[in-house]
Amino acid sequence: MKIATWNVNSLTARLQHVLDWLIANPVDVLCLQELKMTDDKFPLEVLKSAGYEAAVFGQKTYNGVAILSLAPVGDVVKNIGGFTDEQSRVIAATIQTPSGPLRVVNGYFVNGQAPGTDKFEYKMKWLDALREWLRQELVAHPDLVLLGDFNIVLEDRDSFDPVGLKETIHHTTEERNHFKALLSLGLTDSFRMFEQPEKSYSWWDYRMLGYQKNRGLRIDHVLVSAPLVPHVKGCIIDRVPRKWEKPSDHAPVVLDLDLGA
């Protein structure tokens, strides 16, 4: 079973990219972030013709998340329980697998703008709420995958310039501590379970030849709960779509799970 995450930076602009990628990479589940469209604009019929059902939580102009699945999705939850938020940032759903139900939580984490701003404070509160909600989710759904655009660089090796960018947004101690707190719930960074090429990133700025110079960040992550760890067979960043014409600034990250009965 393959599960992927991809911040498409506007599904309107990148729908054909998604369809082309799914033809070449027929994953079981694809989690999208930054749809930048309302639910009524979501291309349900087009994706259904490609074989995918969808749980959608859209928003005009900004944000928006969706879970595409070859199998039916159920028990859909939108945003963080108990946390009032006007932004469409989280969608969770249960998907049936050969070994039982799998909980998939797809998040577009708050960017935060810069330390000391109101948006950074919102990010801290949002991350606090996410952790406490996930604690409950893990009790109810032991087999859980948390994935998406985290907007956090966990380690120095996940940044092209960890010294120059130290304590700037995505790199702050506060953000990293929140990431570590998520891991302390019993989650594992599946990408780091395997040897990976040096300077492996999932996002590159459009400006200043960011991709061409590999001036990137690894901010798109796939975390798995403890019961799933033995079933993880691989996790890769697929840089191919970043080379396409008018690409998203993010690349897909793909988790390979063996969930045979």
C-alpha cells in the first residue's frame, strides 16, 4: 500500500499534474494540501473517473486539504477537535486495508510568518491543539499516519542553510520542539527510517533558481504510529514533478507500507 502527500499549491493550476502523476504513480492514497478552492469547485467527477474517491475540506483562495483514496473513506473529521479555527487545515479519514482500518490524518500546518508575530503565536497554539487531539486519535485509531506540509524543518540536515537560517521561520527551536512532541506521542518519521541521499528536500523556492541550485527544505513529512513501523518498507521524495512546467514548489513524498492480511 502506498500513501503520498503533496502540497499542490492550487489544485486549479495543478490538476493535470496530479492526474499525470497518479497515472505514473497509482498510489492507494494521496493527501493534498493548499487546494485553494471551495468544496463545490473540487473536481470530484474528474478524480472519480481516475478511480479515486475523495474527502474534501476546501477554502477559497487559501489553504484547503483533501484525501484521495482508491478505497472508500469513512469517519471523516475536519480540523482539530476542540480548537476553533477559520482555516481549512486538517482532514482525517479511516480507510479499510487488508489488515484492518487505517487512520489517515492530512494536515497543512500553519506557516507562522516569523517569530514574534501574531501568526507565529497562532502556529504555536495550533500545534498545541494538534498534539492533544492526536493523542486522542491515537487511542481511538492505533494504526495512524500523520502526513502533510508541516512547515517545520526538524533537523539541520533538512535545510540547505541551517546556519544562515537558524531561528528563522521553520527552523526555530519552538517549532522543532513541537515536532519532537508529536514524535513523543509514539510517531516515527518514516523518511528517516532509511538511508537517504544527502540534501534531500521536498520544497524549493520559486525564486533565485531555488530548485536548480537545490536550495530546499524538507518540510513535507509522513509520520507513522508505532504499530505501523514494522510494516514500513520505504519512504521517498519524488522530485520529478518539480521539474515539470509551472510546477508546485513542493514535491510528493511517498510512503510504502506492507499491510497484507
